Amino acid sequence: MTKSLRGDTGLTDLIDARNLPKHDLRFEVLGTLDEASSALGVVRASPVRPETRELILNIQRDLCWMMSELAAVSDERRPESHINAERLAMLEKAYHDFTAAYPLTGAFTVPGDSMVGALLHLARAVIRRAERHVTQLDHDSPLSNPHIIPYLNRLSTLVYAMAHAEESAAGITEPTVAHKPQGGF
């Protein structure tokens, strides 16, 4: 029989904290951000337009920076933040560029009109879950970086626009809507 590893007992480490239970909310946050990056990686590996592929890679790198920052409990060990006002502005510009080229419909669309669009919607849903976990973490122990929650909020909106843009670029002119518009989403 092999020697038991500490992780086998349900404990693990962060950058500056040892022997934390794997069910700690911080690990839920880190795991969900990792899932979001992985879901975006599946999209990036799919047949998407080059500008979408490049943007996704930049976002994945941002998520890695965010995970590094959130993996430190104390300010002394926390890496300098890469998630800042400039990164928020980048997301906003990308959103406006996508929606200017491919205007959104007046109704919420149902994922599945194309594989790439569906994968982007899946990534968006994971990002929204990450955002919910991060807001809970912030409620329990305020984050030192005020840009993380707005980044995730803007990112999910951007990914929705990216899904619509990819489907429009693929020739889908009539996306499947959840229901007829009733004054917004």
C-alpha cells in the first residue's frame, strides 16, 4: 500500500495558507475560474474567427492572473494585480466592437444554434457561477481588488455577445429565442 498523501485527507494549500479543507469557498472560486478558462479553451480550440480566438486567449490569461491573486490570503503574498481598470476597459471595448458588428437581438437566445455558440454560452454560464462564488467570497472576506467582480460581470456579458457574433458570422440569421421580447431580456 502506498503512503497516504495529505490531499487524501481533504486538505490542501494556497500560496500562503496551509492545510485548508478542500471545501473552503476559496477553492470553489479557484476551481470555477479554472472551469471557466477551460470552457473558453474548448472554444479557442474550435473553429472560431481569429479575432475571437485571440481575445479568448487574452481572457484566459486574465483568469490565470485572477486565480493567482485569489490564491493568496494575505496581502504580503498576493501578486500584483493584473485585473485593473485597463482590463475592464478592454472588455467593454470588445463588447462594443462585437455588438456594433453583430447587433444583439431584443430577446434572450437559447444556446444550440451552432456548436461554437453553444460552447460560448456554456463558458458564459460557468463565468456567471464564478461571479456568484466570488461575490460570496467578497461578502465573507472583502477582496482587496475592487476590479475582480466587475471584470467577471463584464466578461459574461461579452461572452454572450461573442456567442451571438460567432453565430451571425456563421450565417445564422434567425437565432432561437427563449420567448418573444417583452421589454428586454
